[in-house]
Amino acid sequence: MNKKIISIFFCLIFLFTFSNCGLDAFYEFYNIELHRVSMDLVRTATINLPSYEVRGYEERRDGGLFSNFIIFYRIYISDLNHTSEVLAEDIRLAISPALRTDYLSLNNYTIENITGETSNIDRMFYNRNYYKLEVENANIDNILGTSSRGKNLIIDFPTTTGEHPVLYFTNTEGVQEGEIYRLIRANQKPGSPQFFTLPEENRYFFNHVELYDNDNVANDKNADTAKNTKVNAEFEYTYAAMYIIARGRTLETPPKSIFTQATFIGVFRLPDAH
């Protein structure tokens, strides 16, 4: 058997092995584990993002699999004045029946229950009217891109009236790195007409009468907000639930998007606008 035949033989074995094992394993990368996420009341979340040493997030000559992290959110109208971390199902129900329903549905796609298919996980969030978090005057995909690996991501919803919810990073010693970015609400759902947030002059995460009014929840205004179905309740509060996933790309041409399971970050209470 000459060298050419031997080379062909081993190439066939290689291809056969991958065709049976599947290429999914080759593209696998790790989820953001729950122990890497901590909440302080309904105000601040700290997320220890995977470093380049974690499988799927490595530095590679071909550019690597990892592209960026994505945070999905939805706002819930409530009559409950809740100030501690939202952990129990009865508290989610007390805040908003929609929050409880969404949490149970999306649980199939989180790391706590890894039975859900992740290839279209972004579509699963959009189908439940969860939207992609944005920041003011910057591209959040770049902010949560490869340079964010290994850092602590801080999401802060202050309690002071008129103070903006923000996003920023700290290093392993807890020292702030880089800029502080104001959070803003999405203004468009992929593949759908543009919708508007109220008040129209801004998209900040503030609690205000136009937001917690059930009558203002529609496809063309406050589409990122869930109505509260409680009867005879006087709604005055709003909360935002958030999830984080990692997005990557395959090395084929054209590349395809791949995603990790979702990790539940927590529930934040929106500060009053004024």
C-alpha cells in the first residue's frame, strides 16, 4: 500500500468519525454557571463572565467560536413593593402572573434544565416578548464581545429617583474598568415593525406612570412590557427580569450562529423617573 493510498485511508477514517460523532461536539462551549451570578436585593447583579481559558471561549487562529454575550429582558407591571431578591415562585407570582408564566416556560432553555434545544434560543426569547438589552451611545455586542471575557459584569439598578440603571465591568480585584453605560430599552424586534416606548423622548429603564399603565401595553408602544392581570390592583411599580446567553459562530461557510443555554440573572426593580 503506497503513501497516497494510506493518506486517503486515514482521511476517510477521520471523516467517518466526525460524521458519526457529529460536529456539535466540536462547536460546544460552556454555559455561564449559576454560581457565577450573584444578586444584591433587586438592585445589583454581578456576573463573572467565562475567560478565554474556558472551552469555547479560547483565543484561536481562526478567530474562535465565541462572538459575544447577549442579555434578554422583559418588564413587568406590579402592585407589589418588593425590595429583596426574587427567589421563590410565590414572589414571582405576587409581582406579576406573567413573570411566573414566563419564568416557568423559559426554564426549559436554562442551565437548570438543559433539555431545550438552543439552536433557536434567541427566537424563544423573542416569542415571549423578551428583547435584547441595549446601552446608550454604544454597540452592546462590542461591549459584551471578546474583550469582556474573564471580567465581572455589573448591572446596577439604583434606588435613587432619577438615577439611571447602568452596566460596567470590574476586574478580579473589584476595581472598575472602562466606561459606565446607561441601559436603554429595545426599540425593535428582529423581523418586525418598529415599536415605540413611552415616554417617547427616551428609552431609559425608569418607572413612570406611562409604563405601569396596563392600557399602554401594545405592539406599537411598550411592547417589551407585560400587562398585569390582577383584578382591582393599583399598579405603581415595574420590574425587569433578565437572562444572559453566549453566542458563537461555526467555522463553516457561511457561518451559523450557535448559543449556550440561558442563565437567569435575576429580577431588578426600576427606579422612579422623578
